[in-house]
Amino acid sequence: MADADKGFLTKKEEEEIVEAIRKAERKTSGEIRVHIERSTGGQDIFERSMEVFHKLKMDNTKEDNGVLIYVAVEDHNFVIYGDKGINAVVPDDFWESTKDLIVSHFKNGDFKTGLVEGILKAGEQLEKHFPWDENDTNELSNQISKG
């Protein structure tokens, strides 16, 4: 499914998003990834994001603290999916402010800013529960994956 996000982000915007991931991960042991695809193909968006989460091996982090921002472009929908290590220690509405921030930019068609701001906010949230440690290694790629 090449060109899953055709017209969604420019190459430069993608590079800015990857840089935001690097910046966010500097202060947390949490791992953040962004996955973009055209559509869930009629599948429930939460189920699809969970499949992608596992496919990207995000459930293999040492502290179970991976976060996936999954975007289905044509469905005009996205999910922030956090692994069990995060969900075990955070309040139920933990991702709401991050989600609201992304939505506010997406509504204006500013997808890059929505993702960058969302990534940085997610990093701040993760830092409180999973602060960076000098022994931490970057366990997952910071590159945007596409389906």
C-alpha cells in the first residue's frame, strides 16, 4: 500500500515529526512511534492500532512503555495506544489532553503540528512516570512507519 499518506505530510514535515520523537524521548524511557496508513479497511480503529502496535514490536520494550500514535488518513481518525506498563500506572484520562491537542490542529488541517505537539506532550506525560535514565537505550526506531 505505497503512498498510504499521499498528500498527508511532506518529506520535511516527516523529518520534523521524527525530530520531535527524538526530543520527546530524551527525557523518558518511553518509546513513541507514529504509524500512518490510508484506512483501517473497515476494521475497528482500536483493534487495528493494536495490530500495528504488535507488528512494530512495540510490546517488546523493557518497561512495557511504548506509545503508538496511529493515524488512518482517509478515515479522519487516530488513536494514541499505550502499552500495559503505562496503563497500569496512569489515570484513565491520561491521554485525553494529548488527544485534544492533536485534534485541535487536525481540525485545521495542520497534521504536522498536531503530531509534533502531540508527540512532545506525550513525552512530557511519559517523563512523569518513566523518567529517562542513563542506562536507557532507544529500543525502537523513531522513523514514521506506514501501512
